[in-house]
Amino acid sequence: MIRVIRRAQSVSGVVQLPGDKSISHRYAMLAALADGSSEIRHFASSLDCRSTLSCLRALGVEVSESRGILTIVGRGLRGLRAPRGILHAGNSGTTMRLLSGILAGQPFETRITGDDSLRTRPMRRVIEPLRLMGATVESQDQGLPPLTIRGGDLSAIRYPLPVASAQVKSCVLLAGLYGDGPTAVAEPLPTRDHTEIALRRLGATVRQDGPWIEVDPWPDLAPSRLDVPGDISSAAFFLVAAAIVPGSQMLMPCVGLNARRRELLNYLEEAGLDVTVEGEFVVAGESRGDLRVSFGERLLTGQLPKIEGARTAALIDEIPVLSVLGSQTAGGLEVSDARELRVKETDRIAALVCNLRAMGAEVEERPDGLVLGGGARLKGADIDTRGDHRIAMAFAVAGLAAEGETRIHDAGCADVSYPGFFDTLAEVTGQPND
């Protein structure tokens, strides 16, 4: 599917964002391990989260939806059933990595695979700690999916993460629920903590001492009523759109403002974007509030702060659209310590460099990032998304500031995280949806 994007006169209106993808995955998995029925409101509509639900159903979990409420009847820590076939995680690395931690504690064998893209993504980072805990995990060459997991009672470990990854951290903590004592992981850099928050919400004991995060085994997870906030990673596309299109004003209600995800707002405020948070409140340990953003010249006349180190880890999902923003600021943008982008749904660094150059931006590719010259006069181009949802949406935003037509190839991949993105973009720009 090809979507055509044209230069926008403004980006204005109210955007109801989809439910946070990261939180939705975790709520669904933990609800499946609780003893009883949980209700989840505003569950993410993304294909990735639907993959998680499909896997849970295959493991014997009853999942139903009615009037915007997802009901999951949990089977307890030991209640999952051996699936009749291979579990399929689709395009979702979160599904495969987090669910692997749970499967490692089950007394049966499971095989889990994914689509062509997911089968190229590294899984050794979860295989190694699970093997240390006593699970048998087999993979293709170089630790690639599909994975075959034979689990059971696990040994507790203290595991320093070799990479800053919320998915790996979460995998080990979820496996730790089946350990013979407390299991702990240490992070080299802080990553999103939705798993720890959700575990505490459902009744698990989670402690933190410096970089070490520890979970006690065999908790009685209680069914809960849960509400998923709007996805701040999805908000990033509209925040940047408002930043580069003069006359823009937008409101995004009830967006998740987790402290570990709030770096996006901190970064954009530091850069000079006119964005404010209204009516902030906390539900089940997750902060949320309304985002109001307006176009302002100050941001575009400066240079974006460098993205490196801990900031890179915090903004890893937003770097594609922030790179588009960097092409429009006078001083450009430098991104480093982002080698993880090489092993996402595609090599996002290479995809960014190729498509930015096609639109007329000056960009230098580096092994762990890129350097953007600023003030580019973007021109419409054919965008090769490489099947990556964040590349598709980032360059749709770029098209709003480009002369001529921008053609987003394989635009349907946006449904991986944001079904309806292009419909919403058409509404707030007043452009035809074609």
C-alpha cells in the first residue's frame, strides 16, 4: 500500500492516541498469570499487541473484548497449557522476548517464531540468561528465531545486563517469578520500568537497590482492573509535526508520562518546543496527562541537543522522527550510541540515511548513529520503509514539510504500532486520505 503525503498548511486538532504498546503487552501477560479475571481498558490496537493476545490464547488463556474492554481470565503461574502448534509473535520482539521468560518457567516445551523481520532479530540476549537459570533454549544459528524452550523450575540468578534493554530486563524478571529465590538484574543504563510497575500493581514484590532490580518468586498475582494510557511514542510523530509545520496547534489527551519515557518531553522542551502538560495524575503507578503543543520559530532556528549515552537509550524509539526534526532545525542533530537501531525491525540507521538523502537532507552515516546538517529544504520522494512502522510514520511527518508529493511505500506497516495513523494524519492536516 502506498500513501501520498503533501505539504501541510498546519497540523491542528485533538488526537486520541492508541493505548501504550509497551504497557499493553505487560498488562496482558501478567493478567494471564493472575488467578482470576482482569479487565483492561484502552488496550493497544497495534498488531504487535494482537500477537501477544494470540499467543496467550494458544497457551489456554481466555481472552475476550467487548465495548472497548479487554477481559483476560488468568490461569495462575502454573496454569498455562502446552500449545498445540508453534506460537507466532508476528513482528513483535516484545512478545517473543518477554513471553520467553514466562515460557522458561513452564513444565512443557514451546516453539515460538515470528515474521521474516523478527526472525532476523537477535535473541541470544534473552537465551543466555534463561539458560543460566536452567531452561533449555534452542535457536537457529547466531541466536535467531524460532526458539524452542523447555522450561520448569528455575534457579535464581543475579544478572548484569550486557545491553540496556527493557525487553531483556523484563524477560529475566518474568522468568524470576519461577525461581528458587529472588532473581535480580542490573541495568547499565535505566530503561523503561513498566514491567516493575505492573508486577507491583498485581501483587509481586519488586525491590531496587542502585542498578539492581530484584523480584521475589511465586507471588500470588491478583486480577485487576487496568487502564492503559495513550502511547507517548505515538505522540512523538504529532509533536514533531507541530514543530515543523507553521501555525500548528494540537491537544493529545491522557498520554502516558512514565518518568522513564518522559525524556522525549524533556528533550523537546530543552530544544525549544512549546509543549505543556495539563491535568497530570497517576493510575496504578503510571502517570498520565494531556499534552498541548504549538508551533514556535525558536526551535527551528537552533540546534537540537545531541542524543547520546543514557539519552539515546531513553529515546531509542523516537530517534527516527527526531532525525526528521533535526533536518529542519538550523543547527541539525548528532545521534550516537544508537547501534541498537541496527537490529530493530530493520536497520533503522541505514533506512533513515537513505530516505533522508532521497528527500534532500545532508546526512552522514556512522556505525552507531548519524549526523544531520540542518535547514534542509525537503522535497517529496519515494520512501522505502523497509517494512518498519516507525520509518513509515517518521517520513510521513517529513512529507508534511516537503515540496511536492511524498510516497510512503508499504505504509500499512504502520499498523504494527499505530493502526489508523494515516487516517489521523489526514484529519489533522485536512489532506485527502490517499
